[in-house]
Amino acid sequence: VAFTEQICQRTSRIFGTHGELTWTGNDTLIHYDFLTQKRTVYDETDCSGAGIMSGHGGADFFAMDSFIRALSSNKPELIGT
């Protein structure tokens, strides 16, 4: 956490060797390629075609679901992994 001129706006920025990803809390993810100097904007709604059950055959969804249920009910035994 650090100070910024933007008030109450969450921004995530990931830097890599070949580029960076930026997300400002809205429905878009911006990829900037250092080599080509091109910026590509991805709409979150375009990325959801595979559905929540697609990651690792649905295991990602169920792992997060059990984790959230355990936190919200204060029952660690609900965590399935």
C-alpha cells in the first residue's frame, strides 16, 4: 500500500520481462508489449466464454468456493484442500 494521486481507485499492475498487465478495477485488462510497443485491451466479458468450471476441470472454482464458505462461516473444516 502506498500513496497515490488517485483516490479510492484500486489498480493492479504486473510487470514482466516482455510487457506489463494493468487492471484498474473495471471490466478491462490492458496488456502492453515492450517489444512491439502495442497496447491491447481485453474486455472481461470476452474472456468469460469458458465458464467458471473450466480451470483445472472445475477444481479452481471448487477450491475457491470452499475457501470462501469456510471464511464466511468461520469453519476451517470446510476447506476441501
